[in-house]
Amino acid sequence: AQSVTQLDSHVSVSEGTPVLLRCNYSSSYSPSLFWYVQHPNKGLQLLLKYTSAATLVKGINGFEAEFKKSETSFHLTKPSAHMSDAAEYFCVVSDPSDYKLSFGAGTTVTVRA
Amino acid sequence: NAGVTQTPKFQVLKTGQSMTLQCAQDMNHEYMSWYRQDPGMGLRLIHYSVGAGITDQGEVPNGYNVSRSTTEDFPLRLLSAAPSQTSVYFCASSYARGNTGELFFGEGSRLTVL
């Protein structure tokens, strides 16, 4: 069985400063990992995904994430936050043998002007 | 291209009432699923389908029924609503089984059960 833990329920940053959202996972297999973003009153949108290719994955809107197998982590970063990045972010893990995804509890990002 | 469309967007029910949340996708996706989102709990899978005529239970299926008569539609039925079913419900679809993770979500249906 797989699981995912998002280490911060809420992150607050100033506009123009870096953003770091932390995610640790547990999986019996080589997992696929994803980050989704949810803006207020909207559905979730895929930011990026890792599927055993390059360990540094680039996504939309300047986000990237690094897969570290030794640390079982998949942290999401962005060098410079924008007001439009204010949203909730979900880390998701999927075992290749199981098509049921496991979602983290989510991290709410607030961006201060 | 409309993507995944959910109706209604908002609904208030009384305990014991029944209703159906509708979900339709126009991307010819085989895989469709229903999730509920509750504060601090992420998304939890209710039911899913890997193709027309095939459905299966997810993590929290009790109190919900589904059917998949066409590729496009995947309605979620609440047979006898309970306050514990107050939540935001999301329908999602994928061109392949969910292990690729690239799900396309609707905008959600916000349900309150009094």
C-alpha cells in the first residue's frame, strides 16, 4: 500500500520569494508521483508528474519537483512566488500495480504582496 | 472542448433524501472516478470505472452507487443522504487507468446535508 504525507498544512510567502512545499511518500513499488494545484472553487489541475525518467521534473507555471528515492521525498519548488500561486497543492502517489491514487492532505499557499 | 462537466454545482438536501450527481466527459476517456474532498483529508476515492459497464469500489463507497452505461457519463447516486455526506464531490477522468495519475477534474459539486 502507498501513502503520502505533506509536511506543511499551510505555507505563507512574500511575492517574489521562493516557495517550498514538502512531500514524503511511502510505496512498496517504484511509484509515480504528482503534484496537483487547486485554485479556490475550482477542480484540481496537474502541475507535474514523475514516472521514473529524470528525477528533476519541470511543470507548468515555473514549478519543479525533485524525486529523491533515498529520502522518499518529492518536494515542490518555485524560485519566485506570484500572487496567482495562492492555492491548495496536493501531492499524489500511485503504485504501478494499483490504479487507485493516494492524495496528501494538501498544503494551502498564501502569497503576501 | 468542455472537458469534465459536473452538475449541479451546489445542492442542499435533507437527511434521507436521494439525489444524483451528474458527470460527463467529452474526451473519450475510459477511466472515470468520483472523489470526495473534506478539510484536512485530501481527496478520497468513492467509486471508479475503467470502461462502460465496469465499476468498482474505492476507499469510501458506503452510501453511494454508480453506474457506467456509456463512456461519457458516470453518475453518482446518494440513496439516503446523511449529514456525514456533506462534502465537495469531484469527478475525474483519464485516458488510461489511474496509475498514470494524469486526471482531468470537474469543478466540483458542493453538497450540504441537513
